[in-house]
Amino acid sequence: MKKLFALAGLLALTACSTSQLVDSLDIVQVAADVAAADPNIPASAAPYLTAVSNGAICATTELQSGDAAAVEATRLTACFAGAIKPTLPAGTPAVVVGEISAIGTAIGNFLSKVPTPQAVAAAPAGAFGFAPDAKTKPVRLSKKDKAKLADIHRRASKNLEHIKK
């Protein structure tokens, strides 16, 4: 339960910049890591956890793709399209319900930080933490952001291996 409170605190701290977009993706992965490690997670949640991990891998790849920001915005939103919160069986422990809910909240927070392609196209130069020429240039990532994306990708891949077992 302490992990859920810490996660809620992290969710409250995020805002909108490129680093904060990466941080909010990390929060998605932290929530997925907690749930994937819980031995009480029902088998019915495995497809959801798989979709979340695949979404995180997709997002880390897209953020580093070099695509124009407007294209990235569309693709980042699509990364989590398959992550549909599962219906948990009756009697599922409350902590497990909380873990699954925390993932959904984190995904919603991440997606709220991804500007729509229309917003990117209409925004002034440098808005949203994207390159000044957002229509043709990719998102700017610091070395720290790139390292964090690599770690998120690694952890999501590890969760996929764990879920398959």
C-alpha cells in the first residue's frame, strides 16, 4: 500500500515538458512493475499487463524515433490503445485492485501530457518541450531522458518475460 501512496505522490508532481513526459512514462512502468511482481495478480490481468508493457516499449521507442513531434504525438497515444483495464474476479484483494487502478491512472496521466497533433501544429515554437520546428523536428531528449527511456524499456521487457511464465 505504501508503494501506491508513493505512486500517487509522483503522479501529482508531474507536469508538461519533455522530461516530465518521460517521467510520467516511468510512473506507468513503476505501476506495472509493482503489479507484475505481485503474486496475487489474477491470470485475467496478464493480457492487460502485457499490453501496458508493450505500450511502454512502444512509447520509449517512439520518443527516440526521430519522427516529427506531431507524428510522435499520434503514435504515443496509439501505444496504449490496447491497454484496456481488466475486469477482476470477485474476491480480488483490494491491494491488487489498487495496483491495477494505479496503472490506469498513470496511463491517463501520461496521455494527458501528450499534446494532440493539432495542438503541436498550432503551438508556438518550442511549446510542449518539443523542438522549435515541431512540425518537422523530433522531440528533444536530454541524456538523462534517454537513459531513463532505456531503463523503462528494459523493465517493460523484463515484465513481459515474467508475465509469460
